[in-house]
Amino acid sequence: MVDAGLVKLASEAYLYGFPIVFDLEQVNRYVTTGVGANPAASFNTFSHARALTTADDTFVSINNDTVYSMAEIDLSVGPVLLSVPDTGDRYFVLQFVDAWTDNFAYVGKRATGGAARDFLLLPPDWEGDGEELGDATAIRFPTRIASIVGRWACLGVDDLPAVHALQDAMTLTPVRRSLVPPVGLPETEVGLPEALDFFERFRVYSQTFPPAERDAALQASFAPLGLTGSTSVASLDVEAKAVLEAGFAEGRAVLEKILHSSSSPVVNGWTLTFHAFDYNLDFFEVGAIDDPAWKISDPKLRIAERAAAALGGLWGNHAYEAAYVVTYVDAAGEPLDGSHSYTLRLSPTPPVGAFWSITMYDVPNFYLVDNEIDRYSIGDRTPGVVRDADGGITITMSAARPADPAAAANWLPAPTGAFRPLLRMYMPDESVLDGGYVLPAIERSA
């Protein structure tokens, strides 16, 4: 019989460690195999998608509004200079995400404007005298490895050449020339069962990339599980492994429950995840807002929300950059399912400084849905959308193509089973964030 107290501790370790393990798995994907339209690129090099995403891009809650430019940064080589070209009025954002999934900096239209600028990316332990900065703006990384998640607004195929030119004009240049490659991710033992593999990655990653100081005591509390030392999880005794197996199962069940019963407010069936990414309390560089309004103060809730945000929307933005709203249910509270047809009437449409769209995802993977018209999202920039007499838009969601021409023009294809639409509002108006703008429920029509 395993120790129930240790199993509970292991489940807590799972929730605490899920973000860094999941995040670094995706970092590894980008530097080894790439993800969908983004080819693999070595550390400190941009990987540019050359087209909008499709159902082939199997990444959790990936968007179809923008073209991605991704870079996995490893500052074991020292400071790296990021140069961004003049982008004019085009919406773009470079979001900086550390190994624990904290959004710690933003460069882009909202945060830094459209003029050409240089930024010097600094390691956590950098102690330079400032001479290396020159005219560049410093961005200090909380962890040696972090991600730059770049998104470029794109109006469609004809707009791609202009986006490509901006992508190609961005550069990453190590300041200190060396033939020694970046250290990269630490290796972990292979061939372990799923639960033990997870905890071995957690053990190694959490020590290689130390957390914020406020989380050091929590991380140390997992010592009784064998997760804070130098001994591999594979070397633990049978009883200790049984505890980790049970804690993994319990922790995963808890995480799924948190994801579907978030602490975020729900209005008309929509979960307003405006504060789902507010778990960063410690690292605020250019473009990141250091304000109590954007911080989760409850320590237990912060850890839970961080894990749920990683699973449901890894590398999602703070709401002041892009506000996310999701739903699993219709107006009657019934689960959304592609065996039925639904309508969503937006009048007025979401008030934004950039643009808005609704993207369709399957459940439980939250991947884009393959469909006959290759439409994965619909919004204010979608060609051919038919507006209502009052300027609003009525969207049809169903697996089968609507027979009515107007409904077909505004069709957002759904899978045959459960689905989850996600509304993104880029540079949202204050009325979105303060609740003044209210989204209607999705109505089942057939």
C-alpha cells in the first residue's frame, strides 16, 4: 500500500512541474523536428513559417490568424542581439516565454511600436558593465533557455511576401563570437514508463533552470519523493516508483479538472481567461506590465492556473496583448458537438485595436480541425464574410456545410465530435477587459 500523503505530494509535484516539462518538450521539437509550418531551427536562430497554420500543425491551441516566427534562445553563449526591422502599422508581437512559461517581455506594435529597434538579450547571471548594450534595449532572461514566440498579422496569401520580408529582416546575433555551440537542453534517461519519464524530466529540468526565488521552498518540498537530488528516478526503489506512478495519475486527473473548471469568470457559457497567464510575479522586462491587476496573488491558485494554461494554451499572451475567451457549451449549458449545428451572432463585433477571430479546435487535443474549405478561423478579416444589416456577423458552427448561402459564407467548420471555439482579440479595447463588452451565448440551431 503506497503512502497516501506521499501520493498527494507527488500529485502536487506534477502540477508544479507540468509547465516546465511540457514547455521544454516543445522547445526540443522546434530545435530538432520543427512544428508544422515552422521548420526546425537551431538555438539562437529564427524558424519562420511561410504560410498560415493548418490542421497539419499539431500544437496545442495554435492560431490561424498570424504567421509564426519562432526562436528558441540559449544564452549559454552570452548576450544575443535581436534586431527588429521597421514594421510600419502592421500588427506583430514577439512574446518572450521562459522555461517555466512566464511571459516576461513583449516587443511589438503595442509594446514597442513599429520603428526598427535593437534588443540585447541577457543571461540570468549577466554582470556586464553596460558597454555591450550600446543603443539596444536590455531584456534579461529569467532562465538560460527561453522562447521568442513571434506572430505577424497576415491578410492572406497575397500578403505573405510582405510578411516574409519582415521575417527575413529580423536577426539574432551572439555578441561574443565562439566556436563552442550552445549547451542546449540537458539529457534525461530514455525508455522510462510515462510517469517516471515525466518526473525524471522534472527532476533534471527544475534543477537546470531554477524557478523564481518565491518557488524555491515549494520545489525543495518534493525532496521526500527523490525529485530534488542527483539520483535518477530510475534508481528509486519499487515503493518510491509506485508513489510517483500514483501521483502522476492523480495529478493528471486534477489538471484536467482544473482545465475544465477554471477559476476564470464565465459569462454566457464563455470562460473569460483574461487572467489565466497572470502567474508571473517576478520577471518584468520591456512590454510586460508590472501591475497587481495582472498578477495572481493566491500561491496555490497561481500554480494551478500555470499548469492549466500550459496544457490548454501553451505560450498564450497576457490579455492586455491578446484577450482569449473559450467555451465548451451552448446557451443551454450542453457540450458543443459537431453532430449539431450552432450559431453565434456578434452584434456589435468585438472592439479591438488590431483584429479579432474565432478559431475552431477539437477536444481533447485542442488542435485545428481539418475541413473541406480549409477554414480554421473566422473573424473581421475573413474574405467573403457576410455581415448582418446592423453590421454584426452571424457565424455558423457545424460539421456539415450549411445549405443556406449566407450561412455557408460565415461557416466555421467543426469536427464531428466535441469541440472548443476560442475567440482571440488582439490589442483588446478596455471594454473587453473590464466586462463592458458582453459576448452572447452560442445557440444550438439543429
